[in-house]
Amino acid sequence: WAYDAHDVGTTAGFDGDTAAALRTIRAPTLLLVPALDLYNPVDDAIEAARSIPDATLVRLDGNAGHAVAADASPQLDEIRGAIGEFLIGHAC
């Protein structure tokens, strides 16, 4: 329930406007989006990436869904690679 109730748009000063809240993020942001994630739908991540300045969206294929980053995930190397590329691309 806590997860479902959380929305950055409810942060003081945004009056429920999630897109406005996301536009205030100033840190480079990586969104890894697994297909079939029932907790975090792909369309929500795409919309968030459109709102966050300097966001990088990486879509992951496969059917692991929300468990895509679990230790047993066959996509773990793909995830590590995406994170590594993101970090290298944003190193100071």
C-alpha cells in the first residue's frame, strides 16, 4: 500500500502534479524498464523519462518482469552493462 500511495506529485508544492515534480529532478537519471513489470508498467517509465531532464531510458526484453534484477535473472549482465555505461557517460 505504501508503494501504491507514493507519488512525487504529492510532495509539498506540486499539488498532485507528478510531471511537474519529475521536471525538477536535476541528477542524471537511469530508468531500467523490464517488459511485463506489473508493478512499474512500461508506459509509466516512458512518461517519467519524458519528464525528467537528462533521463536515460533502457528497455529490457524478456519475461522476468519486476524480478529482472534478481540474482538469478538471466538479464543481470544486460542490467550491469546498462548501469556501467550510464555511470561512465555521467562521470565527472
